[in-house]
Amino acid sequence: MFFYHTRRTCILFYCIMQMVLFESN
């Protein structure tokens, strides 16, 4: 359960990072 939550958070963080990078360019 904890591992699944960590994975989900990681994916969400990755999504935000992609958006930030996209906005920068």
C-alpha cells in the first residue's frame, strides 16, 4: 500500500515537473 502511494506521488511529481519544463520553454 505504501509503495503504491509512493509510486502515485512520484508520477504526480513527474507530471508537475513536465508541466513546469513545458512552461519554461
